[in-house]
Amino acid sequence: MLDTNLKNQVREYLQLLEREVVILLSRGDDENSKKLSDFVEEIASLSDNLSVVEEDLKFKPSFKLTAEGVSGVSFAGIPLGHEFESFILALLQVGGRTPKIEQEQIQMIKSIEEELDFETIVSLSCHNCPEVVQALNIMAVLNPNITHTMVEGSFFKDYVEDKDVMSVPTTFLNGETFNIGKTSLDKILEKVIGDSSKKDLNIDKTLDMLIVGAGVAGATSAIYGARKGLDMAMVAKEYGGQVEDTSGIENITGMEYIEGPKYMESVRSHLNKYEVSMYDDVEALEIVEGSLLKLKTNRGEISAKSIIIATGARWKSMGVPGEEEFKNKGVAYCTHCDGPLFKDKKVAVIGGGNSGVEAAIELSSIAKEIILLQRSDKLKADSVLQEKLKEISNIRVLTNVDTKALKGDNTLKSIEYENRLNGEIIKEDIDGCFIQIGLVPNTEWINNVEKNKFGEILVDRFGATNIEGVYAAGDCTDVAFKQIVIAQGSGATASLGAYNYLMRL
């Protein structure tokens, strides 16, 4: 199941085990049980500190990692794809390696007294799932009152459908829905323990440069600022921005292909080289003008001589009845995360630009039937994508149609759209709907910078806004095209513009 190179890498990692780990294996006579059994046996053969014992567990097939005093981490399904790293980290942590989290987080986890049984349903193509799985695994390793099971959706389709799960990751706590979508260890602790887990930032000095946002524009701004020797920091709700939701990138010069999350991992490594201070789970609320600028956040105020706004953009909503009601219950935005949940089903994709056509193409190998709806009279995607679309038999393209409503009961069941040429209202049964109609800038929080009618921040050729000392970069600005390389360039421009401003103070 594992190639030779990967086996050798795993064998090296397993040398870090500090104690014996017993893998409790629960299996039946089905094909999936055989596959999981082969995987577990193959892993166990790579270290003398691993052994396998038969056990009857809740999920079959599944396995549990146990060691002295630790028995809370289980995997229902084969943790390959994006979850292979989660599995290896869990092995090492159960095997005695201390998780690489802050001491304060460790103390909070150990302080939890109630019994918490988590289950996280994932797909192996989901790049947002590992962060959730790894956070909950750490909690289960550090506290015997906590258990966590990763459930691979394709292995347990009936279970997933019974729970009406139509988006991953979906986490249940003691049988009740706990969280849907990407989240962090800090946010999990905040929900379990309360707001006491969220500390003030306590940045008690005036920074030369403060960057709001941690996508590619913000990261590039930070690297340029750090290379100038500025005293600086980055704050953001979460690291990575839209690139974290990008399955594949093929248009960065000199890089033929890379997945979005992997690319942002390399960006983080680059940032760490310059020891840029990063604070996540920070929500920007307001910029106060003055001789010194102040950023008000949900975790306190920060003073800075210059500020770069790089808050990016998010998927645009259609605003039709049913969209909010069925979000994560059939309405989705990320095809490579949630697409596998719609295997052999009928789905709609809204939007005929590059994102919409790419989504339809990606779903064509999973779903039974796809209808692609475009409001105008023709698709707007690049010609190379449109040519590829024509080769796929299970995609039906509808132009000159306007989505009117998404309907269902507990989950999405149908879509209603209008033929814009004759006004006819048509209803079709569907199981899912992926919305790909563009972006909205994340700028609602700031009202004292000039913006255009789309909410994009107006900047000059130096990245400067109408407020002295405040600059902006990336998809939150009125830059003509929203591309990774353009966001990087605007991040560099804003940082250099802010640096020149600082030199004149």
C-alpha cells in the first residue's frame, strides 16, 4: 500500500517512538476490513515498538492507538491522503513524543475534567480536515477523559448519511454536532472551556508595521518588512487565506504545480526564517487615526506607525432562499473537501467562470450528474477549461438561467431556476449545490478608508489608502485581477510603500 520511499521515511520517523504502541484492530470479512488490516500490518512491520492486537471497537473496520496511560485516539478508515500526516503524528504522540503546542494549551487540555467523546468525519482529499483531526488527537493523547475518532466518509457512507453530513470536516461531541468546517485547537478549547482560553495580545510596544491578514499578500508584506529590519507583527483570524482552499496551483512562475495548503506551508516556513510574530484568532474591528495608528481587535488594541490591510476576500453568496438554510447540508463551496460526499449523486454548480468550470470538471469523476448554471449567455472560463468541459459527458451546461431558490427538508433536495429568455421556472432534484460566483472583499470592518461600490479598498501605485500610514494589498483592494502572484506583488508594493513612508517620519 505504501511505496518504498514512503516506507523508508515512516521507518525513520518511527525511530522516535519512546515506548511501545499497541494497535487495537477491529475488522470484519469485508473488502474494506482487508484493506485496513493490510495497512495496519504494513505500518506495524516498520518498527519493533509497534504490535497489533485484535479488538472489537465501535467502528468496523477501525483501529485504536494505545500505550501506557493513553487509549483515546482511533481511526475508522485508512488515514491516507491528507490524513497520513495526522496518523504519523498521532503514532509519535501516543508513543511518548510531546505534541508541539504551547505549554499553556497543554495545561488547559489537562484541566478538562468532563468526559468528551469526539468524532470527526473527513474525506481524504480535504485539506481543512487534518488541522481538526490533529488538534483533537492531541487532546485525546494528553487527557484520558477525552477520546477522538477520525471517521473516513467513504468507508462509512451509511453512517455519514444517517447523520446528514454533507460537509467536511464535521465534528460531533458526545453524539451532538460540535463544529462544521475548519477550526483550530484554540477555538476548540474556547468552545469546550469558554472565553478564558482566549488571551489578550499584550503587545505593549508601538510597532513600525502591523499587517492585518495572513494570506499571500500579508505574508509577502511581512517578509519584505522583516528584511528591512522593521519591528512588526501579523494578526489574522486564521493563517493561509483563500489559498488554503485551492486544490492545485499551476500559474506561479517556476512552479509547475503545487497544492494550496502545501504552498502556504512553504510560505510559513519562509516567514519563520525571519521570526515574524504571528497572532491568529484575532478579529480586526477598527483602525483609529492619529499621530500613532491604533488597531482595535477582539483581543485588545495594537499601536503602530503603519498598517497594511491584507484581509483578502471570501466566496460570494447568491442571496437566494435556502442558501443559508442548507449551508453544510447540501450547499457547499469547496469541491475538493466536500465533493467526495456526493459520490454517484446529482449536483449543481453555480457559476461559469474559471472556478465554476474547474469545480464541475473536478466533480465529474465523483458525481453521477452535474448541471452547470451560468446567468449570462455564455461561459466566462478560459478556453482551455471550456474545451475540457466539452469532453465530459456527465456535465450539462445551462446558460441564460437565474437561480431562484434552493429547497429541501433536513437537507437540500432541489433547485429552482428561471430561463431568462422566456421566464419559465424550472425545478430539478439535486443532492448538492456548489456555489462559485466570485468573491467579496473582507472589508466590512473598516469604514474610514475609501472603497469602491464593491467594497474594495482604493489604493494608489504605492499601495497607499486615503489614510496616512495605512496601506492595503491583495484581494481586498481594487486590484484588477485576483491572482496569487498579483496578491504577492501588491503585498511587496504595500510593504515597500509603507517603508518609504516610515523613512520620512
